[in-house]
Amino acid sequence: MNLEYFIATKVAEANKQSFSRMIIRIAIAAIAVCLAVMIGATAMISGFKKEISTKIFGFNGHIQITAHGPNSRDLALETNIPIDKDQDFYQSVAEIGRVIYPAKRGLFGLELPGEYEATTKGGVKHIQIYATKPGVIKTKEAIEGIVIKGIGADYDWEFMQQFLQSGKLLPLQSEKAERGIMISQQTADRLDVTVGKKFIVYFKDAGGNGQIGRRLTVTGIFKTGLVDFDKGFALVDIRFLQELNKWTPNQVGGFEIVLDEIADLEVMTEHIYLNEIPNHLTGNNLKKILPFLFGWLDFQDINEVVILSMMIAVCIINMITALLILILERTNMIGILKALGATDWSIRKIFLYHAAYIIALGLLYGNLLGIGFCLLEDYFHFIKLSEENYYLSYAPINLEFFTIAALNMGTLFLTVAFLIIPTYLITKISPVKAIRFN
């Protein structure tokens, strides 16, 4: 039998009637609240980054292949440099599965020498053609600048379908180019138009010497919540832009590639750029095209670290206070154990076991509180956000078992490790004086 653990359990039972009971309850409550805050914060930040990233990539694809040019990293090219649609990679890229690549070993953020073979989590989900052209929408009451994005019959509607507010998706299977347009709810509100309404969109002509107008009909209205994208983009049949630019049916503005996993973005971008596409084309992922937006998302990691650090510090301070009170309360017991031949480290282990028991209770209640709160928010969405500022109307939740387990184990390990320091007080207690202590 583990003697220290046995004594620790008896001390814990005796504390239920001692004056330190209130201190222990406060320590348990503090740990529970801190863990609940950590679970809630990590779930919200993870959910926020996941939802925003999913929306951005769903709207534009993960990787874009275009012709080399000064604006190859711009989502709204002033002038598309047309490329041939009949590319060998148009079919081969869609068949890419998991990719094996050399990866560096690391430990606590430090790069270690040597490499090993890693495998991506997924491959390429879809590839589709697109083209863009800036224009100006004019109605009787308003004028609105817009970027017209042309899409083809290979367009994956899975993302846009869930954000369709009214009307229908663009019919792209007809023999002739459709004269329909899908606009955002924000654009529709500013222009005061609804499904079925017509307006004129003005473009620069193919020669760049004047402007031409084309009448388009609103077929559908969408709302992704990405305010900057919603107010700036509209969808049309790519054949409409081909006619407008005087391109051939085989000329497009570029290709969008959708991946199975966002985590593979950098590796798949490099693999496709080096091994799949010809030298006269370039491939960029959205993190490079929109560095400011993804930089803002990465900044949330700093907030997460600050919150976790503060909560861990609160746990440690509360437990140090509780442990010191427990040691002072049990001074007489410590003196008797020393008189009976117990070593300082053996007695310190008794109090560490007792502290671990208190921490474990706090973690239990913290998990119930934190996970319960996250499940309620995920179902009821009672935490509202400004969609204009955060691209979401509510706080999203992304609970991950590994993250919750890591928070529990990290809190337990760090707190118990710091509690070794205050137990050093036990070595200063004299058996003779302790036995006489009242």
C-alpha cells in the first residue's frame, strides 16, 4: 500500500470537519472556473478561426492558379490575363490524394536537425475555372462598384447553397451564356433590388478605351457574412465574361483548387506549384493573397495564450494559498510523523497527493461547467457578435477532445509542479516544537 496516499485520503476526509474546509472549497471553485474559462476560450477561438477560414476558402477556393503578372495575388484583377482551360493539370490535380513530403522535427517551437517523411491529412477535393472583372452596377436610384466573378459548369455549389437567402442558383448548363447574376444581401439592400429585378452593369471594353453596359437579371441573393466579400463580389456565368472580354470559349481567368483539409494548405500549394502546373503559370494560396485577414486570425492565438496563462496563474496562486493553510493546520501531525521517522519528502508527498485530489475535484466540476456552457452556446447561440466586424453573427464553438484533455493534464501537471515549492516549508518544521504546537 502507498502509505503517503493512504494518509492523504484520511487527511482529506478529516478536512470535511476542519476550519480549512472553506479554503478548500474556494480552491476547488477557482480551479473549476479557470478550467471552464480555458475550455470556453479555446473552443470559441478555435471555432471562430475555423468558421472564418471555411467561409473565406469556400468563397474563393484554397489555391488559385493564374498567369504570371503584377496582380497575380489580387482576388479582383483589374485585367485578367487569360489562360487556356485545356491544361493537363485540370484533370490530374483533381486526382491528387495524400502527399508525402519531408518535414522538420521540432520540440517546443524549436527546430531540430534532421527530417522525416510526413503525409498530408487529405488531398484535392475539387478544381474549377473562374474569371473576374470589375464593373459598376447602375439602377435608377443607386450606383455600386462590384467585382463580377464568372464561374462555370464545374463550380461546386456546396458552399454557396447554404447561404442562399432567396431566388435560385445560377443555371450554368444551358447552351448559351446566362444573363443572370447572383448578388449579396448587402448589395441588394443598398441597390434596393430583389430577385427578378434587372439592372445595367458597366465594364471597361476589351480594348480599355471606353465602357460597355450589359443588362443582367438578379437570379439569387446570398449572404455569407463575410462583409468585405459580400459587398464586393457578384457571381455570373463565366461565358458572359468570355464574350465581354472577347475571349475564346477555352480561355479563362484562372483555376480555383479546393482542398480536403485546410491544414495541408502550404504543403499542397508547394506540391502543386512545383510538380503540377507549367512554368508560365503561378499558384498562390489565400493566405498569401489575403495576408492581412489571416494575420488577424493568427493574432487570436496570442489572445488564447494570454487567457490560458492568466487562468493557470490563478489556479497556482489559489492552490499555493490553500496548501500553505493545510500545512499550518497539520503542523502537529507533521511533527508526529517526523518523530516516527518519516522523511521530509514522504510528508511532502502526503500534501501533494491531497492537493492533487483537490485539483482533480476542481477539474471535474470545471469540465462539467465548461463543456456544458459550450454545448449550450453551440445549440442556442446566445452570445451575439457584430457580423460587420467579426464576419459572424454569433460566437462559434469547436470542441476538440484532444484540446480538452491537454488543458486538464496541463493544469494538473503545472499546478502540482508549482506546489512542490511551498511544501518545502515542511522541512523547516521541528518535531519537538510541532508536537507541542496548538
